[in-house]
Amino acid sequence: MIENGEHEVNIFSKTNNLINNTYSAKSVTFYRRFKSFVEKLDNQDKSLVGRMYGVYRANTAALTKYGAYEQQDVENLAMVALHTAVMGIKTKLIRNLPGFFNGVLNKMLDRFVFEEQARVLAKINAECTLLYL
């Protein structure tokens, strides 16, 4: 019973509204994710972000410039390489983090490119064998 201008509150509609508004609407760029991760490592050194991102750009620009590989795939691989390099700091004595990150990213990108080429060649080979049957 509603009295004195009170409104009946539907609990379920509020619950659905809260559930639907749990994720932020704005997207986060790769640079912002990369920067926040590197800044958590060493908050004092601001040039570290630029050097690390420069390593990423130098290694990946040729892969994504003409659409040879998907930007999202390369970005995900770079974040995995960054995580791997950071884990390497915890287990090894590393003096030059950007240099270590360069080596890790370079090896991961090489493996990624070779796997993609092998996948494409296998697909082409399968199509060619179907043509000759």
C-alpha cells in the first residue's frame, strides 16, 4: 500500500541496473595499459615508459603497418612479453630492462610470425591438394 506520495520500489529493476552498469563504457588504449603497467614497476623513472614503448614500436611497426598481422594480436603478444620480462627481473639479475624486453619481444614475435606463416602455408597446401584430386 502506497501512502503520502511514496513510490513502490522494485528491487529487481535496481539489481538489473547495477549489474548492467558494472563495466566502464570508455575503452582503454594499448598505450595507456602499457604505460600503467610499466609505471607500477618503477614510479620514479618516467623515461622508462618511453624507452619500453619505443622498443615495442620498433619491433612491431613493420608487422602492423601494412596490415600483415592484426594489431590486436601484436598488442596482446607485446603485453605477454612485457609480463615475461618483468617476471625475469624477479628471478634474474637484469641491468637493462628495455634491452631484456627487446630480446623477449623479438623472440616471441619471431615465433608468432613463423607459426602464422606455417598456418597459412598449411592452408594453401590443403587447398592445392584438393584442386589436384
